[in-house]
Amino acid sequence: MLRLKTIALLLPFCTLLSGCFSEENADLKVWMQEQTEGLRGRVEPLPEVKPYQPFAYEAFSLPDPFRPSKMELAKKAGTGGIAPNTNRPKEVLENYDLEKLRMVGTLQQGKTIQALVKAPDGNLYRVKTGSYMGQDFGMVTKVTETEITLKEIVEDSGGDWVERTTTLGLDDAEQKK
């Protein structure tokens, strides 16, 4: 019984193996001979190893360029520059990124122009000169029929506060109306 199982398993394997030695694969053998005729194996010699020369590090007395000590000294000195007013109450539009706010129109009462700003929560808010919006302490300095100009106070890489001017234009869909 065991012998029959062994023969049954070996018979397909032998049949497959005999296919590799048949005359039908003669073209394969000829092709392999043609491909290997011009090949001569040659290994390139390894490059010469240069001897190791140690380097003496002698810059221990120089200041570390990665330590923020210079920035800390500048902060302690108190340049007396610009700083945001963190004591005032925050306005609603300061909770949103400026990129997520859209100017959708204006209202005018006499000479005063107020802008209508749509927030991501879907509500409309009135903005006038002196209002705050955006997360970079942006104060509205000018409102026109087509844009809102803001003065933002942001921290630079040195830890100092700097002013930058940003504008929020009227939404393109609203301009076409």
C-alpha cells in the first residue's frame, strides 16, 4: 500500500523531469550555447584601501551653533519690539485660520465700510477697521469694497515678533454677481 502511494507521487515528478531532457528542447539548448559563447568571466580587482588617518577635533572652545543661548540672551535683553496684546478678549473670527475665512460682501453706513465675512461654521460676521481675525493676531487696518487688509503679528525663527501685512479678497463667486 505504501509502495503504491510512493509510486503515485514519483510518477508525475519523473514525467516532468523527463520533459527537460527531451529532444523538443534542443532549440533551447542551442540558444543557451549561442548566448554563452562570447562570455568570459572577469572580476575587476578591488580598489586599494587607503590607510586611516585620524582627525583631531579642536573646536571645543567655540560656541555650539545648535544651542539657542544667543536667542535666549536676546529675549532676556528685551528688545522692546512688537508683541501681541494677549490681555484683550478674543473675537470670534480669531478661532479660524485666515485661509478658511471668506469675504462675501460689504455694508456701508455713511463713510464707514464694514465687510461681511463667512466663517467655516456657516455664519456671517461684520468686520470693520480695528476688528481682529485669524490666528496670527490679525487686526483689520483697512476695509474696501473688494478686500480686507490686516496687520498680523507673527513670531519669526529667532523668537522675535514681526508684523506682516495680509489681504483677504472678495470671494470670486461674489464678484461675478
